[in-house]
Amino acid sequence: MALQTYRIAREPYYCPAGDEVALFEAAHADRLPVMLKGPTGCGKTRFVEHMAWRLGLPLVTVACNEDLTASDLLGRYLLEAEGTVWQDGPLTLAVRHGAICYLDEIVEARADTTVVIHPLTDDRRALPLDKRNELLTAHPDFQLVVAYNPGYQSVAKDLKESTKQRFAALEFGYPAAAVEAGIVAHEAGIEPAMARRVVAVAERSRNLRGRGLEEGASTRMLIHAGRLIGRGVAPEAACRMAIILPLTDDSDLRDALAAAVGACF
Ligand code: ADP
């Protein structure tokens, strides 16, 4: 009951790029902690939603950031009319009742927050709740999944080796052009031929990665452009609004991207 709101009622649409579904299922069978590696907006979150639905498990998602404390994950005592009441944090909820806990952008969390997952990700499968004086053994269905974008990696902001080595990893990239066009057409509700053109813009933008652009256009951006086109916005204007302007403030790069758009439509 506690996790009812975290259940996924309808199948989330997910188009596989390879054998990631079977690999995840194998990892899940042993409750191995899994790390999803890949650039932003390439389908990691959608994949974990799809897998939770497939496995019939609730999904508890936490977007990590540098202000996230261990208590935010574990829980805290709250002062209520009838006294202090313990409230489980999202990680504790998943561990206690058996859910997939998905920590998005795990590198954003501080090291002292990240270490709370250590005892959960080895043979102990337990979560110490020091404030409650409780050692919570994980529910048999509990599984930990984290997402990690290697592109933003810097020495100051990387996972500790002792954390990394607890996970099996799946690598995500942008799907092959035909697959990505299918995803854009489905999610934005536009014609496949139009989706292919939007994907062609993305491919050109991805070639500019490392040459001024930190990242090329993500699948998410293409879907935004597709939705604008679906609303009747001209493709060039849609790509400018959904892709070029959010990606860069550099006028030369904007010109290069605009030329790429011009070549695709
Ligand atoms: P990430 O978690 O990697 O930042 P998301 O999972 O949020 O990215 O993906 C962004 C959007 O792109 C999703 O909402 C979905 O519409 C779409 N998407 C990306 N890859 C796929 C895929 N393989 N199958 C279906 N949809 C996808």
C-alpha cells in the first residue's frame, strides 16, 4: 500500500537499442545494482520506467543534487501534533517495501550522501537508519539503479572508485537514426519523414560536440522540436526554438546549427 502511488499503471513506450532489456532482467534476477551511463535525454529514465513496469515493481525516483543530504534519502523525524513521527525517505521506502530506487544524476550528490548506498549494494543488502537505531534489511524485490552522465565527468565530480565498483553498467547512446526517428515520430506524433529530418539536424549537431558544443542535441530536444512542428510551427523555427537556442549562446555555433537546419529542410 505504501508504494501504491509509485506503481506504473501503463506500459511506458520504450524502443530498445540493443539487448539492454534482457541484460537488465538478468541483473534484476540477482538484484544487482545497475548503473545507466549515457548523455542527457537519451532514454535512461524512460528505460528504467519501462523495466519497472515490465517487472511489476514500483519505481521510486530521486533527482540527485548537491544539496541532497543523507536524511533526504533515508528519512527524518517530523514534529506533529501527537509528537515526533518518523517518515521514511524515498530510499528507505523502496528498501522497506520492495521497489526499484532510481537515483538520477548520482554524481551530483555529495560523497557523504552517496556512501549511504554502500551497505545496500553488497552482500549485506541492509540500510542502517542510525537516527532510528534500526538496521533495515532490504525487501527481496528491492533493486538500486543509478544514472550517470560520463560527459560531465571531471576529477572533482566523479564517483568514487569504491562506489563505482558496486554496480554493473549499461551504456546508452543516441539510438541509430532510423530508430531515433521512430521514437521522435511516436513521441511527438509527427510523420516519420519529418522525424527523419529532425534527426538529421541532431546528427549534424552531434558532430559539433567537442568543437564548441558540450553536447549535441538530445533525443528529448528532438521530441520538443517535433511537438512544435506538430502544432504547426515551421520546422526551421521549431528547430531554432527547441534545439539551437537552448544548446548554445555562441553566435558562430548558432550560425553553424542554423546552416545544418537549413540543409535538412
Ligand atoms: P535521460 O534519462 O537519459 O536524460 P529520458 O529517458 O528522459 O532521458 O529521455 C528523454 C525522452 O526521450 C523520453 O521522455 C522519451 O520520450 C524519449 N526517448 C529517448 N529514448 C527513447 C527510447 N529508446 N524509447 C522511447 N523513448 C525514448
